[in-house]
Amino acid sequence: EADLQFAKLAEGEDRELALGALYQRARTRILGAYQLDEAIAMLEKYIKGIGAGMPHLPPKAAALWRMGLAEEGFGRPEQARGLYEEALRLEPDFKEARTALKKLK
């Protein structure tokens, strides 16, 4: 039911609210380990949509990290590694991305 509510918000006119809902829909799929391909597509759309002046939204690095988690779920560690490294280039102190990268090594 929550996903349906997020889907409605993601199609709304408030761009920041819509992007936040899109991120949460992807996050839910990754945490639940289902529809990972859809989660990756949602995060790619999210990354294209975020910009300056949206301080309440998760940063691009967080979206990249979550995409890496989804890639790991598919059993694609090299793709995950690249996403974690990109997240760390953007935010060198991003603890979750650093931890995920260490687990791959």
C-alpha cells in the first residue's frame, strides 16, 4: 500500500516531492530484495532529476550506493564496485559506501 502512495506522489507536480517518492520506491525494492531492475531504473531517473536547491533529498552518492546494493543482489559485484567507488568520489566520507566496498574485497 505504501508503494501505491509513493507512486502517486512520484507522478505529482511537486518535483522535489516526486523525486523523494521515487527514491523511496527504489529503496523499498532494494531493502526487500524484489524488482531490483525496477529499483535501478528508478534510481537512474532520480539521479537525472535531482539538482541544486533540493537539500531535503538524498544526495546522488546515496542513490549510487543503493544502485550498488541492487547490483550485488543481481550477483554483479564489478558493477556494484564501480557504483560504490563513484559514490565515494562524490562523498569521500560516505560510510555505507565504504563499508559496502570493503565487503566486496
